[in-house]
Amino acid sequence: MLQENNNGRNDKAMVKTRFMFITMILALIFLVSAVTTALTEVNFKEYKAIKNTKEFYLYLKGVGEGLEWANEELAARGSKALYCKPEKETMNVEQYSDILIREVTENTKELSDDMPLGLILLNGLIKSYPCK
């Protein structure tokens, strides 16, 4: 038998309400953790685990384009560019990947697990396209 509580709701309705509340809280926690993870800078240790995934290539494309935009902005403001790729050359994710792989292969011993991947790519771009 269901008993009525002071608010006029029965025990079954209270259990259902609590279950829905707990489910919503867990969903919120999951969502916040997923967004936080998505906004995190990928480091060298994480790169080793995710380097062959589609998501990684999307991330790498974004980092590479961001570095390119920043480099172009420096040049437009009259500052020294970080690297000097030919103007007519357009970069794609495969090129960023090749540069990153070369940088990682040549410098594995010097790279710490917590080094940001963007910094590793930037170092590779500087070596691949030095300014004269």
C-alpha cells in the first residue's frame, strides 16, 4: 500500500522524482566533464594515445590553422614572423601531421609528456619554414 506524505504525494511518486533528479545530476556531471575534456590542450602523452583518430586530425587542423593565423597577424603588424612558409603554399592536415611526426621522431628524448602539442607543432613549423 502506498501512503500519502504531508504534501499529498505518494511514496512511488517521490521515488520517481528522486530518480529523475539523480539522473539529471549525473547527466550534467557527464556533460561538464566532456566539455572540459574537449577544451583541454592535448599534450605529448595524450598524442601518443590518440594520434591515429579522426578527432585528433580535426584537433591538429585547428591548431595548425590557429598558428598560421597568428603568424600572419604578426607579419601584418610588422613583427617578425615565427616561421616563413611560401605565400602560395596552403597547408593541410596531412602537412601538419608530417611536420609533427618529423618533430616528434627527431626530438622524442627532449619531449616531456606534459609538453603541449601546439608547441611541438610550432617548433616543427619553425624548422620546416625558417625565416631568412
